[in-house]
Amino acid sequence: MTTAHSNGNSPLDVKINSLTGAPAELTQYAGQAVLVVNVASKCGLTPQYTGLEKLQEQYAERGFTVLGVPCNQFMGQEPGSAEEIAEFCSATYGVTFPLTEKVEVNGEGRHPLYDRLVTVADAEGHSGDIRWNFEKFLIGRDGSVVARFSPQTEPDAAELVAAIEGQLA
């Protein structure tokens, strides 16, 4: 069975490191639903980590993962080192989902992962640059980006949960 992630166009085909510096190997999530979220430790929206972890716990066994992508481009709200970010996420929110290295999501230094995500529009028609921390992209089981949600969309929002459930086996 061939899927979209095998043609080199899926965000899951992009090379990115994990928070520890080792290759993240996003292709391991091929055939699953992945919610990619640019995260920050010192943002008013940081409590969304709680809801993101609940999604991880609720749906992981059904072929789903949250992928947190730390970014410091929004008012310096993710200033920490990889170790500090990992400790914060674990100690404060009990995060078990994977985190990537800290990257830029906008501008000339935009990581290739986000090059493939930002072309998708959300329900309000916004595409292009990431607006703030905790913008969310749902990658479907076929490897394509199937939905985009604004930073203010809570992880337990009905439309987000419905989109995830629509991608699960």
C-alpha cells in the first residue's frame, strides 16, 4: 500500500532532530495521525500542555501522537535550553509526547517542517505565517495535512477532537 508519506511531500518526510539532538525520525509516525504544535514554556497559552497530554493519553493506542515543536520566535517565550524545556514539560505538565529541537516557524530561518505546514488554511481561511505559540496542524494517516487550528483553539475543542477521531483507525 502506498501512501502520501512515501512520495517525499509529507511533513513526516522532513528531517528534524528530537529535543535531545538525535534524529526525530518522523517517518515512524507514518500511518498515524499527528498533531504538530509549536510550543512555548512561558506563554499565556502554555496551560494547553495539559490538554495536549490528555489527547496523547486518550488516543495514543489508536495511532495518534502529539508532536511538540519548541519555538522562541514569539516574544522570547521559549528561551530555555533543551534540558530546561524537557524538565519544564515533564515536571510541570507530565508531558509524555515527543518534542523536537527548538526551531523557527516563520521567516528566512523557517524549518522545512513548517514550510510544508503553513500552506494549509484553518477554518477562518488563515494560511501562511504562524500567528502565535500553540498553532496546531493535524497530519492525517495518509501523511497529508488535513487541518489547521488557531493558537486559541483548546486541545479539547470539539472541532479538534472530531478531526483527530476522523483520522483514527
